[in-house]
Amino acid sequence: MSVRFVIVGAPRTGSTLLVRTLNSIAGVRCHGELLQRNVVRGFEDGFDPEQATAQERKARAERLYAEREADPHGFITEALAGDGLATGLKITYEIFFDARWQAVIDQLVGDPGIRFVHLVRHNDLRRYVSEEILYAGGPNHSGAGGRADESVRITVDIESFLARRAEIAASARRFRALVAERDVLEISYEAMAQDIGAEVARVCAFLDPAIEPSGTRAALNKVGATDLRETVSNVDELLAHAATRDFVLAQ
């Protein structure tokens, strides 16, 4: 039976990069967000959307959604019942703590065979900016169809940033408390950005030493600006504020 695992973290912490990269490794299968409220996203069953018709894609999406709604517990159990070396899925904090999915989450947390990979991002401001740009419809990564020539600029409301930062921090603490007695590997966005191969190798070793990750490369390319001044209109204000200055300077 596959080692079963769940990737948990806030949005914009590198989960899509990790999922796609793991799926490029022999013996590993990682689903996407199977518990989104109105859709099953990223179900890995060999289906190639580029080779399917619009009608086939629609029919498959409706079938997966109906199956999940009819039996969420059974749907997730079956999704994790792979025959490779490791099978997993990703869940954001918002979904992990959504009362609608409490029974499913209790199932995962209570199963001693499940391993958890916790994604964090140390630069809270850049995570927030990335999230706001995504909400504004801007580019994020190559797998989402983002284009480098698209330009989205936002203004960071510092109070809103601080509130969102506190919310993410509270979710992280709550998650760590829930899985305190479990097998958990913590991976940072910054470490993946610096050396994705090394971090994915850590994940593979954590899941099953038999997994061979050598030569692994990032399965996605980041799209968009790296200089905050290209995407944030009030960088000077952020530099002047004690709560955001260090995040801006940490390029």
C-alpha cells in the first residue's frame, strides 16, 4: 500500500509547485485540492485535459464532484489508496478548518498512517502580495496560465495585511497543535525557491526512502515580477512602517 500524505499550508506557499514536482517523480501521485467547495480540482487519474473535448472535461468534472458530494469520506479514502510508493493531496488552511469537512479532516488526522507536509512562507508580506495579485487576476505560475507580460499593481493596506498575517499565523499554530503527535515535515517556500531539488528530496525521504528524486526539477515556472516596486504602488509607505519594513528589505 502507498504511503499516504497530506500537504497543508496557506495559499501562495508553494503547494502547487510541490504537487506538480512530486507528480513528475516515478512512484508518486499527488492530487490537488479535492475539497474545494464547488469543484474537485487536481484529481490525478491519468486524465489529460488537453487531449479531451470540452464535453469530456465537463462530464468528468461533474462526475468527480457528484462522487465527492455523495461520500466525501469514501472519495478521499479512495483517492489516497494508490498502488505506487506514495499517494497524497493538498489542503489549504481554509479547507482544513472548514466545518463542512470536519469529518474528513478528523479521519485524516486520526489515521496514524497519514504523514503531513506543512508548507510555510517566512516573508509574510510577499505571500500576502502574491495572494492579492492572484485575487486581482494576475499571473502566478506557468501552470495556471499566467503570462509574464501581464501587469497587475496593487496597493497594500497595512491593517488588512496585519489581520491576514495574524489569521495565517493562528491557522499554522492550530494545525501544528492538531498534528503534534504525528509525522510532520515542515518545508518553506524560501527553501524550495532556493533549491527545489533538495527540498523535494527531503519530502521523498520523509515519505519513503525507496522514492528516487535525483535530477528533479521544478515542474512550474514562477511568472511575474520579483521587485515589489513593479507590483506594489505604496512600497515607500511599507518601508516606513515598522511592521512591513523588514519584509520589503528581504528581497
